[in-house]
Amino acid sequence: MELSSILILLISFFLLLAIGVPIAYSIGISAMLTMLAGILPIPAFTTLAQRMSTGLQSFPLLAIPFFILAGQLMNHGGIAHRLIEFAKVLVGRLPGGLAFVNIMANMLFGAISGSAAASASAIGTIMTPKMADEGYDRSFAAAVNISSSSTGLTIPPSNILIVYSLASGGLSVAALFLAGYIPGILTGLFLMGIAAATVYRKHYPAGERTGFKRGLIIFLDAIPSLLLLVIVIGGITSGIFTATEASAVAVLYTLILGAIYREIKIKDLPSMILKSVQTSSIVLFLVATSLGLSWVMSYENIPQEVSHALLGLSSNKIVILLIINFILLIVGTFMDMTPAVLIFTPIFLPIVTGPEIGLDPVHFGIIMVLNLCVGLTTPPVGSLLFIGCSVADIGIEKVIKPLIPMFIAMIVVLLLVTYFPDLSLWLPGIFGKL
């Protein structure tokens, strides 16, 4: 491996990011520049193009556009409103109940839609004005929405876990989905703890008590939306259909549900499909360029060198995992989740699954996703931070202070999941998916 190739890769990538080049182009261009520094650039270019093309010819990847479309349909199908009302029945009457409603609604909507961005937008648009009207600080309301919307990336179905399955060489999507439940719920509970402390300190009001009859009506109205989780995850874990087939079922079920609720009009479908195609194109282009860069790094033996360097620092499992977590937290602050998973999985997975560390690859997938979830809520490029501030109509600088305790809670959950593998591996083990 030539030092010049590594320097070209790193310098070109960060320079392109710094001048505002979109990350997909930054990844692709830096990969090409690195290959130009090689001894045989022309055959390498051919191989690079083939890797980018064939990398997208993956059946599991087909689930991503379907889940994105399902998320669009849910966003317009009245599901967010029904889940918020359901969450109100469960926790709305507690002191500071609207903060808990925000977190629980994000957990439910994120789990059903599989999209943190859709969750932050849909729930934030409804909950932030409601919380502000009830006397909550708008910055606190936005912070609660931003941090809790990331839980949908670990609670299945989750597009990013499908991407990790591809990057890891075909791990069971069912195992990854099951492994995400406890860490995702634990994150939500820790965020509720932080919200409760803030509520107690600032004396935010309790919500209104919902009567039994009204609560029963709301629960029955929410059941069809909640059934989507049962159908998708139950179908995957029982072997009735694959994750890709489940994504198509999710689209069909959501479309029918929107028609029943009379919230989705036929005239709205073309714009929703177009938006889904645009989002899917961006994601899959990121996947293609990231796979190309992953091959370039393999061609230059970068993963092996990183492995030797890390294991040369320490042979202690706790220390190595701490270093990897720190690196991923830093990566998450400036890189989107999809390319980060595709680029860094081939680097770190051989290290953590080797004899020195001995981690299960499913466990490491959850660790990686939890790390990158923190990055989505932090500057300078955290997409959830920008979405949450946009729907709350508030400046980013005002949200950072109330977000800091939320960051700490998320990192505490990350460390618990890192050093207590059963938190992620227990459910897949129970269902025989490991």
C-alpha cells in the first residue's frame, strides 16, 4: 500500500466535502483520484465501475425504495396523527406528558415507517406547535423530537440495517431487525428519563386525562396502523416472506390503510411516488459510490492496515471497542449514515469479529447504527438536526444546549449495548436467527 494513495483519498475526500460537494460525488471522485495514483489505473477504473454497478444488483436492496415509498404514504395517510393520539392515551396525562408523547410517537412512527427523517418531519410538525402552545420551550420541544426520531433506525423495519446486511456480506436481515428492538426501546426510555428531569426542573404542565371511552376509541383507531409492525416483522421472523417482500407488503397495506382513512387521494399519488423515486435515487447512488470506495480501500489494503494499527495500540477488548466507538461517533458528525456503514463496515467488521475481540457481527451492526444515530442529531451535517429545527422554525444554535443531555443519554445506551451483548443478541437468539 502506497502512502500517497491514502493521502490522496483522505485529502481529496475532506477537501471536496469542505467546499460543499455533495457527499455521493465526493466519495466517487475521491475513489477515482485514488485509483489514478495506482500503478494500473485503467483496469482499476473498469473494475471500479463494475463494482458500483453490480453492487446495486442485490435483491435485499430492493426493500429500500419500497420502505421509502411506504414512509411517504404513512406521512400523508393520517398514521402519524393516530399514533400521537395513541401515545397521549398511554403517557399524555403524566407531568410533562407531551414530551413523552413526542418520544413515544417518534418510536412508533419511526418503527413503522423505517425512516428517521420522515418521523422527525411528521411528528415534529404536529408536536412542536402543540408543546409550544402548552408552555414548553420551543428549543426543548425541538430537541426532544430530533433525538427521539433516531430511534426508528434501530427499531425495525430499518433501511440502514438492510444496508449493513449488504455491507457485511449478507447477514440475516431478520436477525438484525430483532437485534434492534431492545437497544431502540432502551434509547427511547433513556430519552424519557432526560425529558422527565427537564420537566421536573422547569415545572412543565401535565397533560389532560383521557377518559376510558375516548381512550378505547383512540386505541381501536390506532390498531390498523400498529398492525403493520406485526405483519412486517412477524412475516419476516416466521419466514413467510423476506425483508424485500415485506417492504412491498408494507406499501400495499399502507396504501389500503390510507384509502380507508380517506387521507390519501389518488391525485396525490404521483407526487408521492416521484418524491420516493428521488429519495431512493439519492440513497442508491450513495450506495453505489460507497461500494466503489470500499473496493478501492480494499485494493489499497487500508482495512488491514487499520486493523494492525488498532490492535497495535492495545489488545484489550474494552479499549479497542471504545476507540472504534469514538471513531464512529466522529465519522457520524460529518458523513451520512449510508456511506458510513458501507465504507467502515469492511474496515471494522474483520477487527471486531476476529479472535482478539470476538464480537458477533449482528451485535456490531447495532453498535454501528447507534453510533451513527448520534451523528444524525449533531452539527455540522446532522440531517435530523436540520429537519427538526426546520419544522420547529428555530435556529440550530438554540437547540444545542437542550440536546446535550440527550446526546449523553444516547451515548450511555451505546456503551451499554457495546459491553452487554445480550441487549442486542437475546431476541435473535430466542427466535433462532443467530
